[in-house]
Amino acid sequence: MRKTIIALLLLIIAFSSCTLFSGKPYSNWQVYGGNKENNHYSSLTQIDTNTVTQLKVAWEYHAGDGEKNTQIQVNPIVIDGILYGVSPKLKLFALDAATGKQKWIFNPAMDTAATKGRGYFSMNVCRGVTYYTDGKKDQRIFYAVSSKLYCINAQTGLPIHSFGYKGKIDLHDDLGMDVSNLYVACTTPGIIYKDLIIIGTRVAEDMPAAPGHIRAYDVHTGKLRWIFHTIPQPREAGFESWKNKEAYAHVGGANDWSGFSLDEAKGIVFAPTGSAVYDFYGGKRQGDNLYANCLLALDAATGKRIWHFQTVHHDLWDKDLPAPPVLVSLTKDGHKINAVAQTSKSGFIFLFDRYTGKPIYPIEEKPVPVQSDLAGETPSATQPFPSMPKAIVRQSLTEKDLNNLVPDSSYNDIKQRLASYKTGFIFTPPSKQGTVILPGFDGGAEWGGPAVDPETGILYVNASEMAWVLTMVDIKDKPKTAETNLMAGQRLYKSTCMSCHGQERKGAGNYPTLMDVNKKYTEAQFDALLTSGRRMMPALPQLAASEKQALASFILDLKQKQNRVFIAPKRVNNEWSMPYTATGYNKFLTKEGYPAIAPPWGTLNAINLNTGELVWKDTLGDYPELKVRGLHTGTENYGGPAVTAGGLVFIAATSDAKIRAFNKRTGKLLWEFELPACGFATPAIYAVDGKQYLVIACGGGKLKQKSGDSYLAFSL
């Protein structure tokens, strides 16, 4: 009897030690990314390395509003047995998390009450929602539709009218300047600290663009409580990093579009930011450009800066920090360290002391190429390189890295094209010649973010390796004498649309072709699209009516209007005009459509943050036609992993529409399932009535894959 009691006590102590080390039991998924540490971790063990092969579909929920090119990038949350998610057309819904049965749905398209007179409505992606409760009856869901941040009763699905204007606020407001005609949206959920919701935004990536200032609002009233200027204003720290002292008045960006993590006990919110605008030319924003491309540690109660680290100086490559950092406790050289780990598009993992910002491993400022053939451009002479962990992807493309799986004629083609580009180093400046970007614009780690096991300090992160070619061209914004609508439309397309849709209007990257778009849109519908935007297409309300007509005459091929005289509007802010633009987001591909770089094109990586060493690396995903030839190449991937105490790493993310489970210790593939559409999202793991579930949003719609409208849940 005594031995039994002692054994039970030892078991309780062991369990308590584990709980203390982990900080939380992590048995729920109440926050985007799993919890406020954003570690994508679940302590549930019912599904483990032995039982995972027994997983079956528990339920499937169809949102019913998917169509061609729609997406679902949502990591859903689960509160008291209710799952909250968002449909392809941004309807908010609540489901019974055990059965998938719908409890209620809120359709923002039916909300006709415009915020302070602004009624334009734009669809964008949404990656999740935020839950708030006072611990009693007050339960709220916050989620964004374009620029509107809604506050919804979590029990009824109805707007809470005491918040903002009839249940919503417009994120165009409270930025300290008039940005009512500029693109502002919120695609990633905010985070709750006490009675605040802290919010970031997505803004345009070329001029004109709104600033990406970070804001905190009262969860009850919608009133602004604090703002942190990511583009510092006069007399603020960081202002000296901009050589043009008026830049803050017209340069946009430096925005947190990817979300936050929070040390709730210490009251510190961690915010990663993106590049300043224009992404690929910095002649009008000379200097290091704080606080663009920074990991910021802010006082969550006041918004005051505690520390920052800039991961790219004077960014010219769109190397935004793409995901919230992860909070983790490490043991290094025998010492416990509360740390924060930030993944990046460069493939670097930056690791800092959470409270001081001191790097856990040395970060060296190394010289980089500074020669630019763009007038007025001055690239930074150095960039920061972490000593550990090593980069998880290749960062330069040379002839030895080319894809040799294709026929000789195709190989010789990419070899010849590579010889015509600037390549060989990660920070080679953009050029008219064409500069190879590797890892690509969506390469390295992306918005899915990593998972970290808090008991081992091992970080799991998926990565893409796709080379892109960035080519810059001169643009002339000023209209010519007696310019026709056609001439003006061609000029405006080059300065406004080409960077996304390409020189020939055939699309680029994830941006669609505009060829034959006149079969889809009337002139009136096209005008509405430019004014309001739709999904990935930002609104362009800054264009004058005559400019929209000129663009329509060119893109819709309106021959009866092309020869009419174009009436040029007067421009107030000449700082918005750029001397150069990019020809589009162009992947470097073989004739067959495969990446020009040799595989692997997608990987899943396990890194021990205690030592900085790689634990294992596995190729992630397949091209079906190559797989039958015995070639395991990996694919580009969007969405992140989740890790469990049951010894598993779950991830979808790939273009072959599979969800997979890997042994977290060895990287061995244990289970896979073909989804109804690609799961370009992060799975959530939760339990209801003692039963463990895994759920993934199956939205597709990227990488030329079909769209879907369902959420699929698995259980034993």
C-alpha cells in the first residue's frame, strides 16, 4: 500500500513538473496559433504515434460559398465545444465542434450600415478570429472583413452594437492622417490583452500606401487606447533612420500583417513587421527604415517600445517577417532562458532573450552587394546573419543548383536564362537586368508559422524553395500631350497593375491573368472592382474617374472609347510617383512549369533551439506525375504545422492536397489523407467530451489548385 501511495505521489510530482515546465496544459485551441505563445502545441495524447493510423473523418462542414479562386486560410479556434471559423466569402460561423453542425452564421455582406459613411466593401483573405470573455456572460468574437473590425456576440452571432459604430470600427480611422482613399485591411486576427484587442493591418505594397501603425482598441467600446508608429514621426526614436525627414508623411507599409504573440504574465506583445513601401525601390525612403522588417517588443498596456531588432535593413526584396514569433523556454549552457523565436522569408531563424532583446546566438552584420543600377537607390552596406540556427533553405541560385530532372533542351533553356540574370547572393539588389530572388517572395518560412514543443524546445517549420526573377523597368507617370484613353490606360497599367499581373497581362505568381477579362466584367463592374477591391485585389479608390475609364478602355479592350482624349487629374502628392516598377511576380520555371531550382521544393524542418542544431529535415509534398517516377520533390506550401504531446507533427499546406502526420522525434511519415481541396491553412487540435479532434480548412485556390469550401475534422 505504501509503495502504491509513493508511486502515485511521484506520478503527481512528475505531472506537476511537466505542467510547470510547459507553463500551461495546452489542451485547448482558443487562440489563433493554439495559444498566445503561438506555439501551435497541443498536450492531448489520445492520438499518438500508435493510434494515428486509425484516424477517420469525424465530420465535414461545407460553408457553401466557395467558387473559383476563393481560399480559406483560417486556423479555427474552439471555445467550450464550439468551433469558430470563417468561410471563403468571409462569413463567420459557429459549429458544434464534435459534430460540425452549424449553430449560427453571420454574413457581413448583409451588414448595410456603413462605418461613418464609407460603404465600399472589399473581400480579402481572413486567417482567423479572436475570442474575448470577461469570465462571465460577456463573450465576443472579433474578426475583420477588409477594413472593418467586427465585434460579434459569440453565443448569438449578432453584432454587439455598443462596440464602435453598430458593432464595428473602420481601420482607416485613427492613423493620424487621412487614408480613407487608401487600401487598409486586416487579414490576421488580433490578440487580447486584458480589455484590449491589439490589431495590425495589411496595406498596399506600392505607392500610395497607408502606414502600418499598430493599434490597441477597447474591447467594449471600440475606442482607440494606444498607437505605435511603425514609421516614426519627428522626435520619436527611430526617426533618425530615415534620411528623408518628410518620409513619415507619405511612405506607407512597415505593417504587422502576420499577427502577434503575447507574454501575458509580463504584459509584452511581440509584433513582426513588413517592408516599407515601395517594396522594390527605396530611393524615396533612404536609410535603414525603422521599424520596417523588425521584431518589436511592446508594452501591451501602453504600446511603448521595450526593444526591437531589424532583420533586414532598407528592404528591397519584400522580406516581410511573415508570421508571429513563438515564445519558448530554453536551456542553453545550463541556464534557463525565456526566449522568442522569429522565422523569416530568408530562411533564417532569429532567437532572442524575450525581455532584453539580446540574441541567444550571435548575429553578425556582414557586408552585402550595394551596387544598384536604379538611380537614387542606396542599398544597405550590411545585413544581419544569425550564426545559429543555420538557414533552413538555400539562399542563392547558381548553375549547380538548377533543375536537372527535365530534358536537356529545357535544362539548357534555364541555364541560358540564369546566365542573363544577377544571381548568386541573397541580398543582390533589384535590377533592370533581372535579379534572382531566393528563397522567393513566398519562400523560406511563410505566414503559417512554426510549431514549437515547449517540453523539448524543438521548433518545426515548413519552408518553400522557389526562385523568382525580379525585373525593374522605368515608368513615366506624367501623361503625354493629347494622350488618348488607350495610351493613358497602357501607362496606368504599367504603373498600377503590372507589378501583380505582369507585363503581358497574363498573371504572375498567385495573381490571375487579365486576358479576356472583358468576358467577365462590364465597364461598370470593372469600375466597382477598382473602387472596392475583391479578395487579393486591393481597392484603388485613389484613381480618378478619368483614370479608371482609361484603364477600362485598355484592359477591357473598349475600342469605342480608346481614341477619346484622356483628361489627366491634378496630383497633389508627387512623392507617390515612383521612377521604377517591377514587371510582376515572376517565378523562375522550366518550360514544363517546374521550378528552375533542383528539388526539394518544399521541406519540413525540426530545429533544436537549445543548441541551434538541425534535428531532422524531410521533403514535404509531391507532384503526382513525378511521384509515379519515384521522384519525391516536395511542393511549395502555405499554412503551418501543429505539434502534439502524442509525438506527432500534423501539417497539410502542400499542393497535392494531402494532410500528413510525422513522428516528431524522427521525421518519419506515419499517416496521410487526401483532402477534398488543398489545406492551405494551419490545423487545430482540440478535445470535446474526452475525445480528441484534428481539423483543417480545405480552401485550395492557390498554386493553380481548385478551390474548396469545407472544414474537415478527424478523430479515432
